[in-house]
Amino acid sequence: MSRAFSAAAACALVMVLTGCADGYPSQDEPLALAFGMDRTQVHLALNQIGEHRYLEHRWQYRLDETCRLRVESRGLDNRSVELSKPGPGWSATMKVEADTETGMHTVSVRQEDSASAPETTVIAGANWSDASQIKWLMDYLPVLCGQGPLR
């Protein structure tokens, strides 16, 4: 084989392998959660997690200017819930789903400081990593929303 043919074949192989990798990412981009995130960053982080392909439902979040959070899930049962601005009594819990053997998690928010207050599910069927990030974001919302004007 000539040098020119070998070089062209090597170049073509690199282009094919690079092209395949571009179209099919191996995993979702990691999040960098940190105190000091603004409302837009929190909103984007929530939606990045909620769109993960392995989830049975697609979760969409809207965080408005007054810090009210709308949670929508689309799947077998579509639902939409609006939570009030986080304040005293706002608490998030993460639990392992009892009916799964895969260790999936649910994160819920209680808006009142009362054991009898209802909990609202903000994500279900999530792996530990995604559920712990959603819980962190739910715990961060009162900090973000209590800082005066939103950024």
C-alpha cells in the first residue's frame, strides 16, 4: 500500500469514529451545584436532571420571578403542581422507592412545618445521584429565595 492511501484510510477512520461519538453521547453532562447559583442556574439544573432518558416520566420545572416552583411530569400520568415560595417549614426528603429492586429514589417537598402537611413529589424513579442533586436543589431554594431580589 502507498503512504498516501494509508494516510487517507487513517484519516477516514478517525472521521468515522469521531462522527459516531458526536451523535450518541455516552452519558449526560455532570452538574456543578454550588451555593451562589442564581435562579436561572437552578432552573436549568432542575430541567437537565428531569430530562434524563432513563426516567419513566419526563420532569419539567419552572421557577418564576416570585420563586414559585411549578413541577410537571409527563408519562403515564401527566400532572402539574405549583408550589408556593419556599419559606419556613419547607423541607425536602429523599426516599428509596419500596416497590423497586433497582434502588430508585423519590424526592418530595413538604411546604409546612407539620407532619400532617402533604408532601409533593418533585421527582420519582431517579437514581441516587440525580435524586440527591434534586434534593440539594430543593434544600437550596429557601436560601436562594430568601436573599431579597432574585438574580
